[in-house]
Amino acid sequence: MTVTEVLTAATDSVNLINAINSGTHLYAEKTQAELNVMVQRNVDHLEVILAYAPVDSDDDTPDVAGDSSDKSSYTGAVTTGKAYIAAN
């Protein structure tokens, strides 16, 4: 798996956090507590993904942490998610 593939897969978490934050989500049946759990789970997932790095030269873990690609949408979603939970 490549850094690009990892980040592409993580985009679902970005989209979910941003949709819940903006109120355009499809989770009207969820309580606020359930929404907060969903947001927290996706924030946690993004933080893990952003920290991915191989531990040595034999480790084939993609080096997301060390990659120079633009990760602002992912770090922004983490910030947004944390602020959403704090406000709700």
C-alpha cells in the first residue's frame, strides 16, 4: 500500500467529520452522543493514519508521517472534529 492509497482511504473519515460538522450528514436518527462517538472514532482514525511510519528499513508501512504531500484536509478534519466534540 502506498501513502496515496492510505490517504485516499482516509478521505472517508474527512468527509464524514465535515458532513456532521456542517449538518449535511445523513444521520438524523442519531443522538448527539452517538454523533460525537462517530466523530471521535474518525478523528482517532485520522490521527493514527497521519502517524504511520516504518519502524525500520524492513517495515513496509507507508511513511505517511514523513511524506511531503499536502495533508491539510486530514489535519483540518482532525481540528474540526475535536472542535465539534468540544462544542457538542
